[in-house]
Amino acid sequence: MSPSVAGVVFLVLLITIIAAAFGVVKEADELAHKLGEPYGTLILTLSIVSIEVVLIAAVMLGPDEVATIGKDSIFSVMMIIMNLVIGLCILLGGKKFGEQEYNSQGTMSYIAMIIMLGGLSMMLPNFIQGAGGGVFTNVQAVVLSVFIVILYGFFLAFQVKGYSHLYVQPKAGFMEVPYEERISVSKSDDKNNALTKEDKKEISIRAVILILMILPIVLLSHNMATVVNYGIKAANLPPQLGGVLIAFIVFTPESMTAVKAALNNEFQRTINLCHGAFVSTVGLTVPAVLTIGLITGKTVLFGLTSTETILFIITLLLSLMTFAGKRTTPFVGIMHLVLFATFILLIFNP
């Protein structure tokens, strides 16, 4: 392809994929309101992350050797979601409502999962013998993939059964109520929100439409990956931009939904969307990428660079400080935004 033809093809594919992604988010958002939290947000995050897995798989199955595409995409998602989007939500929500409330127990469980899954998949490879150079051996890849899937599966099970009250917007004084009474109230709310026959029919239709909206992304992802690789090489840009671009394409619609939730004073939903998105990203992408690497025989490198390791640790520490209480602190949003800007700076000027 000539540069002009590649540019036109890229724009057509990009617009089509983003339009389909917005369609997925629209249907998932409607399902979220019908099903309530945390079920609705789970549908949205799982739908979005499935798109990311498809795009990464398309790049990996191409002719080029892209050993770091999984790691680049996951790390980019972390910096975008946990710094850019969270920073904007804290700042904009704080400007409109002041300090916003959230459920600290549920939020801490998200951060614990991020530390666990992110540490196992992206920090551990650089400090074990492995296959060398931040690469897992085949046995390590299989066993760690199983561990991550099991851990993520248990997390989802606890989130939707028995502990769903930790992932809903807290009512005034609700967390001071004894545990047994909180469970009783949650079950009572579930009964009050029981779905009618018409609701179930609408949910079924929207679920089918959601799947149909994902299809164009699946079908066009390989072409998109080819054009992106061509453009990055032709323009002599940093190879990490491939992962950053995938993250931006996939998570822009969900990020807009998270900001909208913060502006509606639903900050717990913002947390569910952002932190839930990253937990799902690691929980689904790492096993998928390692499996593709094992099947195709391609090298998969998950070990972070020294710069990425420092940014990873700072992001985790800042997130722990940000959500250590029960309300947001607007100024902290600026810190997250500065950290994201530093991430972009270091891509182009390492």
C-alpha cells in the first residue's frame, strides 16, 4: 500500500471499529441499568475486554513478530484507565459535587486483584529464571494462566454472589450497619428489582444486538492490525504505540461512560468500570495471549521494562492512597493526570 491508500484504509477501519465499539457500549449500558450493579458493569467490561483480546490476537496472528503486544496493551490500559480516566473522573466529579462517596471495601478488593494479577503477569517475569529476557517457560505459562483464570473466576463469583453489596453506591450510614443486616437489605433490594417478562425479553434482544455489534470488530481486526503495523514502521514511531492505540480504540467508549457516571454522582460505578476493566483485561488477556503464543510457537514477552516497572509501582501506590478513605479528594485527580502525561512523554522521549 502507498502511504495515502494506507491512511484512507486506516481511517475507514478506525471509524467502523470505534462506531461498533460505541454500539457495544450503548447496548451494554442499557443492560447495566436493567440488571443493576454489579451485573451490568460486568457485562460492559467483559464486552469491551473481549474486543481488546480479539485485536491483540489479530496482531499476534499476523506475519510480524510482536512479542510485546500483549504487555504493551495491558500496560497502556492500566495507564489510561487508572490514571487518565480515574484522574478526569475525580477532578470533574469533584468540581461538580465536591467529595464523592464510594464503597472502600469493594474498591480495595479491585486494587488487591490489580496488584496480584499485574504482579504475577508483568513484574514476576523479570525476576525469575524463566525462558530468559522476561519470557515464561511453557510450563510456567500454562500454570500461571490457569492460576490467573481461577483467581479471576473466584473474584467474579464473589462479586456477584454474596458480596455484590460491596460494589454498589453506598447509602448514608449503610456500611455502619451490621453485616447480616446489609446482606438482608441487599437480598430485599434484589427481590424488589426482580425482572418482569418484558424486561427479560428486552434483555435477550439487547444481548443479541450486542453480540452482533462485536462481529464487525472481529472481522476487521486483522486488517486493522496490518495497517497499524505498517503505519508505525513507515513513520518510524515507537513500537509501544501499537499497544497504546489498541487500548485507546477499545476503552474510549467505556471511558466516556465512566466520566458520565462521575458527573451523575455515581462514583462507585466509575470505579466498577475503570478498575473492573483493568482486572478483566489482565484476567482474560494474559491467559489468551500466552495460549496463542503456545499454540503458534511465537515468543510472548510480558516482563516490564525498568521505566514501566517504576510507573507500575507509582500507579499502584497512588491508587492505594487515592482510595484509602471513603470519599474522593479532587486534587489527587491532578496527580493521576500528571502521571499519565509522564507515561506519554516517556514513550516518545525515553
